[in-house]
Amino acid sequence: MDFKECLRGRRSVRKFKDNMVEHELIEKVVEGASYSPSWKNSQIVRYIIVEDRVLLNKLADDCVMDFEHNANIIRNAPAVVLVTYIVGRSGYDKDGNFSTSKGAGWEMFDAGIASQSFSLSAYAEGLGCVILGVFDEDMVSKEANIPEGQKLAAILAIGYPDEEPTMPKRKSVEELVSFR
């Protein structure tokens, strides 16, 4: 699959088959995502794979701010990926001060790039994935025991797709670009 085919073909998959995803395949996806660019090559993003059904149900029941759509996706997924980042590295100089006016915003920027790379890598390996953004960060962090010094950026549901979503309408290039 070439790069444009991967970009155009990847869809947010919200329904998954019951099959568990092999750890070796998830590691292959993470390896692909590891090539994501990051602030001064800080490589701050980490991936916590949650497969434990009790914890998945706890996340679905208590941690998605009563957003039933996300709860159902998590309940249906064989696994979710907690995308975290190491706090205090991306966007900072060695003396602990911010390098730019974006401040700590570079942390989420790096996590966003890595999440997209993870999604594309998953698609290239035959997996479906969706990035979930509605969740209670503190509750998820507590329930999943996210390591100290790391912060939760996103939750990705992952598995073998049990649907083929159609591509939503895209904005035209003319709407997206301006030249000066």
C-alpha cells in the first residue's frame, strides 16, 4: 500500500470483531508510530495497551463523562490504547524554560502526531482504530494506573474492523490553502 492510499483509505473504525489483536502485531504498529516526528526528537509518547475486560468495562462505565457513544466503542473493542506523554520535555529547553510561546502545547502536538501515525500504521497492518477524545483524564489515569510523570493525551480503540466506514465529504484544496 502506498502512502496516499493509506491516507485516503484509513477510516475511524468504531466496530470491531471479537478477535484479540496479537501482541506482535501491536508492537509492529507501535514500531511504525515510533517514526513520528517530535519536538527536538524528544520522543515523549508512550502507549499503554489495555486488554483486561474488567478495566475496559470500568473505563467505559465510569471514565467517558457519560458519553455513551464512546462507552459502547470501548465495550466493543478488544483493546484500547492509552496514548500518554512524558511531561516536561517537549517544548522545553534543558534549563526547564519554554523554548517558544507555545509552551507545553508541544506535548499535545507530539501526542497528536503520534496518534495519527499509530492510526495509519494500524490501518497498514489491517487493523481498525479510532481516536477518542471525550474522557475524564483524571479518572482514566487513576483506573489505568498511568505512571507518574506521564499524562494521558488520547484513547484509541483498536481491533480487527467489523465495518467499512465510508469516507466523509472532504473540503476542497481551495478551502484549505491560502498563499501569501
